[in-house]
Amino acid sequence: MGILLEKRIYLFTPDFRIFLEAAPLHGRLQHIRDGPGLFRRYPNGVRTLTTFRYDDLSKRQRQFVDALAAQTQNPNVDRQYLLDVIDATDIYTVPPAWIVQDSRRRTDTRGVYHVPEIREAVHTIPAAAAAEPVAAPAAAPATVAAAPTMNLAGAAVMGMTGGDRAHLIPNRESTYVPWGHFSSIEKILKAKIFYPTFVTGLSGNGKTTMIEQVCAKLKRPCYRVNITKQTDEDDLLGGFRLIDGNTVWCDGPVVKAMEDPAGGVLLLDEIDLGSTNIMCLQSVLEGKGVYLKKIGRWVTPAAGFTVLATANTKGKGSDDGRFIGTNVMNEAFLDRFPVTLEQEYASRSTEKKILSKAMAAVNVDDADFGDHLVKWAEIIRKSFAEGAVDEIISTRRLVDIVKAYAIFDDKMTAINMAIARFDDDTKEGFLNLYTKVDGDDVVATEAASADWSSMDPDARVELNVPYENKDDAKNLGAKWDGDKRTWYTTAGHLAADDRLTAFNPVAPTEDVECPF
């Protein structure tokens, strides 16, 4: 049915669910594609040619539409999105002919196809649940509607991951250097075995970024949820929301991750900040699924789903006050993580690579500054471990110093700004220490002047070996540390054969002592 008002035609589908508007163009109407109906221009008006319904699809076709709808409710999808979903699932090996070879699904944009069934591939509330009382604001009507077109949970998650909003896959960072437990996390996700993993370590050492970058490399959707004391069951599993005057059920990020056909990765960030409210995830961590009691629906995890959690503590709280707000976590909850990975700060050689790429990203060319920053941070961390200082310099803070240097073009200004929040004594001590590290007396202790024969012959010596020279280093007796992903040798080896000094070995002892 069409109604002509003010030179516009207002159209309704037979069931009056879809409201369309079309402006006349040279006596004809433009192509209109919205909702389940497909409309095309005709000299004598507009009529429905075809109606696409989710229920009319085959089981395999519905599975594919479910995979498409997992991350987007836009009925128009491009060929690349189809390929990405195919890569992440085993439903099809090539874009399905019922989409790409159906002329009725073509849009005015080349390579974009109309799949309105996506909008129907959403979870609706069962009739039984709709009859139950719904807690809602006083102004809310008593009706319960289907989930809205906007994927609220997905949009919220993407605000945290920063990745492609259509796919929930984090963006790959060109400056990222894989290190730490990167390879272990990669193996866990590649296996597509449900294997909850707890990653712990001091702040700023790349735990969260590591997980996101593994997901980016493997093209796995990452549902990152930042846990706080206020995080409750509704935030995680979903709840009723008042949208456009209707009380609507919206799946939470946990449910979205569990049902993602591409093998969703649920990242519970800073999990040790949570209260006992997160105990609602017990069955999720067992791989059994979860029951949404408010709507009477059982959620079963899709193949490849797993859970990763990060924390600054091991779930035992923080006695030194450094991580205020962290809690002693329930032992039964922690026991559902079969493995714990302790993330240390990067080795000196790795951290140099990180800063080198960070500098390149902001057009800074100062390798010496990067080397001195790494040595400076290393001494401070050693002093922190010994209890001599209460503050620490993380890898993240070093990267921030590099950015400040690019902005202000002054080393000491950049360092001072990065440590300004520390107390005056600590700040002064850190600045004085960097002055010493940046001095000629410290630089002289590097490889060229080191007396390797005077050191413990078994002392480990780190090497800076470019990838293209790895075979040369190996032939000269260098060894590869797969865990730290660095090359190394011993002081005794260097004393007997100094050819490896070409790879800038780092002495195992320091001439600079922390002045605290």
C-alpha cells in the first residue's frame, strides 16, 4: 500500500511492520531496500517483488545468517565481510551462491548484497517470559519487544576493543612486538579448546594488549569486559532495557561471546576488581553454558569459545596498597581457571624493540634515548623488587615518554611529565638516576669495553640479533630463548671468542646503582 503526501510516497509492507519512504526520481522511484522486503523502481509505482524471510531459509543458510548477524544488524553486507565470516566458520568455503548470485539481492553498490534475514536472526523473548512481571522504570509500558536493530552489547564491547565494529576483531597494531606469553595464548586460541586462562602481572606490562593482538592475528572476535566492583549479572549476561518505549531484552557480552560462531574470546579485564557478583560466571567457566533465568533461555557455548582473564594480582588481594580495590577472590571461582600465566616485564632487548617501533610511529629517531630509557627502567624495577622504591616504570610508561618526547622535543621534559604524579623524593631520585644512565660513564660499560673474563663465566649475556642475522649468530654459538624470544650467550663464551660482541651484548652486571 502506498500513500502520497507532499510529493513523497510512504510505503508499508503487508503486515504493516516496515515503514518506508521513497522520493520520486524522474517519474520513477529509486531502489528501496529495507526490512525483509525488496522494492524496485517501476513506471507505475512501487510494488514488492520478493520477500526474504529467515524462516524460509535452510538450516545451513540460517547458520550462515546467524554468523553474519552475530556482529552486525545491517542488512547490507559486502563481499569482504562474507569472506571474513567464511574464514571464521566452516559453514561455507566460498561466498554462497544464494546470496552473491541472486540478482534480487544486489544493491546499487558493487560488491554489496542485501541480506535482510540478518534482522530476524536475533533473540526474542519467549511468550512465557513476556507474561512475567518486568522490572522497569515507572514510565515504561508493560510491553516486551524483540531485540532492537542496534546491537547494544556489541557496540559497548567495541568501544573497549577498538576493532572493526562489524566483526569485533581487534585492529592489528603495526608497532606491536610479540613477547611474553604471546605464543602460549596463540596456541590456546588456535586449539579452539575451551581452556579458561588467568593472566597476572604488574600493570603496564602488556597483558591486555597481548591478548587483543593474538585475537587480531587469528581474526577471532574479542569481547572485552572491564570488570569493576559494580559489575553485576545484568552487565555480564544481559538484562531488560527501556528502548523507544519498549522493555527489551539485550544479551550481555558474555552471551554474545558464547554464541559467536567464529569462536568468541571473552576477555575479563582486571577481574580481581570484581565483587562476588561475578560468581554468576561459574557455569560459564566450566564450559557448560549458562541459564538466563529472566527469559527462560539456556545458552550453549559455540565451538571455539573460551575465557581469558587479566589481573594485577593472583586473586589474593593487594597487601601493599598498590592496587586499591582488588579483592580476595573466591577460591572455587579461581579454581575454574586451569592455568595461570605470570607476565613479567619484557627483556631488555624486547623492550628496545618496542620503543624503537614506538619512536618510528611518531617520527622520532633516537636509538640512544630508547636504550637509556630501557636501562633506567630496568634499574628502577630491580630496586622496586628489593623494596627500595614504591613506584615502578612500566613498558607502557616508557612508550608514553617517547610520545611526550615527540611532542615537546626534550628528553627531561618528557620524563618529568611521565613521573610527575610520584612524590617529590621519588621523582627527584628517578630524574637523577636517568641523568647518570645518560652519562658517558654508563655508556662505557656496554659491550665494547666490558671485561668478560672478569665475570662469572656462566653469567647470561643478552644479545641484540636482527632477524636477518640469526643464522650468523647461531653459527657463532648464540642460543635462542623461546620463552623470552631473545638470543643470548654467556660471559665465558664471549671471553673465549669475542666475535659475538658484534651483536651488542648486554653485560649481566650494572655499574649504575639505584640511588635510593
